[in-house]
Amino acid sequence: MKIPNYRNLALSFIVLTALFFAFSDQWPALHRNNQSADEVVKDGLTIALAIDPAPAGKDAALLEGRPARLQFTVRDALSRAPVKGLHPAVWLDRQNPKEQALSCKDRINSYLKSRLAFQPDVNLNAYFVLALNNKASISVIDPLNGFGGSKLITRIRLNSPGADWALSQDQKTLYVATPLSREVAVVDTGSWRIRTVLAFEAAPARLALQPDGRYLWVGLETAGVSVVDTERLEVAASLATGQGAHEFAFSADSRTAYVSHADDRTVAVVDSARLASRQAVKSQARPVALAFSTLSQSLYAATDSGRLLVINTAGQAGAPIDTGSPLTALRFSPDGRWGFALSRQAGKVFIIDASLNRLAQTVEVGAAPDQIAFTDRFAYVRSTGNETVSLLPLDALGKSAPVPVTTFPGGQRAPGAAGPADAIAPTPERNAVVVANPADKTLYYYMEGMAAPMGNFENFGMDPTAVLVVDRSLRETAPGVYTGSAQLPPAGRYSVSVLLDNPPVYHCFAADIAPDPKLARTDAQPVQVEYLLDDKEVPVGAPLSIRVKLHHAPEDTVGDLQVLVFRVPGLWQQRLPARPLGDSLYQVDLTPPETGLYQVFVQSPSLNFTFEQQPMLTFRAIRPAIATAQIQE
């Protein structure tokens, strides 16, 4: 047996120990050097920021005026596991050397207090409330910020009143069915303009987007179903699957579409890839609502007899579920387990357990319930026979005790019967909802835990028949990954401030935005706005043209010049795109609806000025027979 050389082993140990202590002081520095400058560890969380041009191209620099993608990755600092379910709040603001003493937390708190003197250049936490009106328009409301005393941002004009709508998953495109004009309007939610209008031979009454967003399914009143390719914005197929009112539902993978036909009393099972019907499942009663359970991977069809049909993705019918009361609406909770079937006639909610395929509970709610909406904690049931909205806690389902029901007034009067589009929409925080009440001509904001709505948004005489929320804040696109997009502000060094909600974590990153050579001008003077309106007193109710002259602007036509006109104190307003006339001259046309004082502002993101940064125009609308005092300029 060979005896080990302990002297050599001892020397080796001494050398290794010396090396360890020699480099131990450098280890933290080496570790820090491996950490990105856009990554920070705070309160047990690792937060990494990546800002990239969108779409990605050869030029990796962040250029002013260009779109960019902001992505935050949040992980546990020890386990590196992604932290899910957060709601990061993010702002971009140009760094000011005079404000070096302002801490990151103070900076973020100033944003949260909405101090007008300390507004960020980019706010990635905005969301907009949209109201589908009875008078051929959509109201766009900013619930967080207003201008001129009003929350109304703009009103989108339609060719006829909208009956239904569908929002794309990325929330950049809104499809609106207008039956009287036999059209579907395609709205860009970035500019709030109609991109195009799709015409149909019959009136479109129902819209649905399949989960992957590839096809928009359009239910026509007398001519079956049309399927629209959302990339090409053209009809990909017309399906004569059956007669009567149509409802839609889809499997989670978008491979199977289900289409009901009330008059034929059938549910068609459609192959979405081939856009061809596999088979039709016959019903003894008229199907009135469809909903797909992601838990049971089955379709449930509510009928006017009170029976629920159950159909799997292969088109095979399972054991039906009887409720004993005619049904009106059907929807599943976000986890796919609990189905809520409403009976307007009985004033009840029948709760279906998809894991067992049976009726689990029956709950009495307000008079004539017709719609269901969900937040993370509650199911909301709207009544049409009175002003009541009922709340059912999701964590109380499936237990032996009765489901507790709380209520709040969704207005002052009963909303009455409405169309198929949702009249209750959850906010991005998922702990509050907006309720449309056409009888009150008002939208109400309700936060969970309150006895009544906390506030309301005026709709300026329009009846809001439906409501939805367009969310511009960051969204969780993968576990622990939160992504948003923004148009970059003017060149400079910016603070990218982020606030995490649970636990509360404040941090301010830094980002450099470079000048765009294409926007460079030899004339260094800032753009100046001149309003061209000869008479500052105009007749009320008569068409009015206002021209805007841009001095020191680039020779190219400015495509994003927007004009804001509102009647003091802000009860009426319009945001209008300016029409180029050539030679840096632009025009908008409007009709002052009432007598009073009006103010006009302009802004252009591409020219880097906002409403507050340019002078305003003031004029007065009068009745021709009444003399009024001259306005001092």
C-alpha cells in the first residue's frame, strides 16, 4: 500500500487557502460584474429591465419618436423562480440635474398623486374605458386623467349604431358590428381611428374572436356565418351552418369552433383549420348561449328550455344538465370550473361544476338577470329589472353552505334590456368594475368592498349599451415577465421608474434615447403654432373650419397633428385629426353644439409637443341675433 505524501497535501491546502483569501475580497465584485446594469436586487427580488426597438431591426439604438418594447423580468433573488401575478407600474421621465435630490420613491409618489407640475413624459399605466353608444358612436374615456375638466378623450363615429364588438388579444384592434349599415368597423386603439370598414351582404349581429386571434367570426342575421382573416382583413370563408341567431365559443387551442343556430336548434362543431363543419349536434330547444370549459375541455350550450347540452371537442354529446328554468346567458369562471347559467325568468343563477359535470348550487339574484362578468374574486350578475348588481364570491362555491350574495346599486334606475355586448367590464387591477347603465346615460366605477360605486363617468347624453376596457399597462406575457410598449419621447437621458405592488418595491433605472436622424432639422427653432380664424365669434350650430399653421415644422406632412376643442368648463369636447392642406397648413371642421366659450389646443407626438406646450385659441359660439362682448386675445 502506497503511503500518501502528507507534506505535499499540506502544501497544496495552504496554497489553495491562500488563493481563496486572496480572491475572496474580489468575489463580490466579480459577481456584481456579471450582473447587468439594468438588473437590481431589492427586497428579495431580482428585477431586470430590457428596452428594445419595436419591431426589432438592424438599428438596435433607442430613437426618439419610435415605438419600443419594455420588458421587466421579476424573479426570487434566491431561488430564481419567476414571480407571477404582479401589476408593475412604470413611468418614463427625463432626468433633470436640478432634481438630483429627489429620491426614486418621492418621484414615483409624485406620479401617483397626479401632480400636474410633475407629470412623466410617458405613463405606461393608462387604461381607457370605452362605451358603445346608442347613437352610432363609441366614447373613449380616460378614467385616470382628464383635460379641460372632462374625462372624455374622443368619440369614434360609426356609420350606424353598434350592436356588438370584440377586442384583439393585444388590445390594439377593436372590431365593431353595425347591423343597420351591414358593416364591421375595424378601429385602431392607438389612434382611436377607424382603419377600415368590412361590408357584408347581411347585417352582422354577433362577433367573436377565437383565442389565437387568427379569425373573427361574424354572425349574420339572415345569411349564416362569415369568418374574417384578421391579418388580411378579408372574408376567409362563409359558412351556411344553420339558421337563426348565432352564438360562438372556441376550444382553448382554437382548433374547434362551436356555432349555435337558434331557429334550427343545432350546434355546429367546426374545424377551424379547414373552416368546415364536422357535424351538427341537435337540440330539443333553442340554444341561446355557449361557453367552453377549459377544465373539462367541453362545450356547454344553454337552451331556452333550461337544459344544458355538453359537447366535447370531438363533437360527442355527454349527459345533459337540467336546471328546470329557461336560460338566458352562460359563462365560465376564469379557471374553467364554475359555469354560471342565468335564468331571467326565474331570477336565478345555476352554478355548474364542470369537474363533475353536474348542477352544484342555485342562487337567487336580482330581477331579470342577463349578464355575468368576473374579477379575480367575484362573479358579477347584472339585473335588468332593477338597478341591482349581485356579487358572488368565487371562493364560496362548491361548499355545503349557501353562497353569500352581496349587492350594490349599478345606477339610479333599472338599465332595461340591452344587446349581447357586456355591460360590466373589470378594470386592469381586477378588483373593480365599470358598469354601463343606459337608463342613466352614465358609466359607474365600483371597487370591491364598497357599498356603492365610488364614482361615475358622464357620457354626455349618450346611452352606453356596453362597456369594455382597453389596457395600456404592462401585461404578464410569460411567468414573471411583464411587457408593454410605448412611443419614445424626445432624445435625452430618462429615468425608468417602476413600482411593484406586492411587496411594494421602488426602483428607478436609467435609459438613453438617441436623436432620430430622420427628424433632424437644420432650423433649430422650435415648432410654433398659429391659428387662422378670422372671426372669434361664430354662429352656434353652424359648420366651422379652423386652420392651423405650423412654423419651423419639417417639410414632410405631419400625420399625427391632433386638435382638441372643448366648451368651457369641459362638458363637451372633441379630438379631431387635422387634415393637411399643404405648405404646413392644416384644417379641422366642426360644429359648435351650444352657445358658450370654446378653447382649442393642438398636439403632435412626432413633433414632440403636447396640448399644454402650445398656445390656445379661444372663440365664442353665439346666436346670430344676440350681440356679445368681444373676446380679448
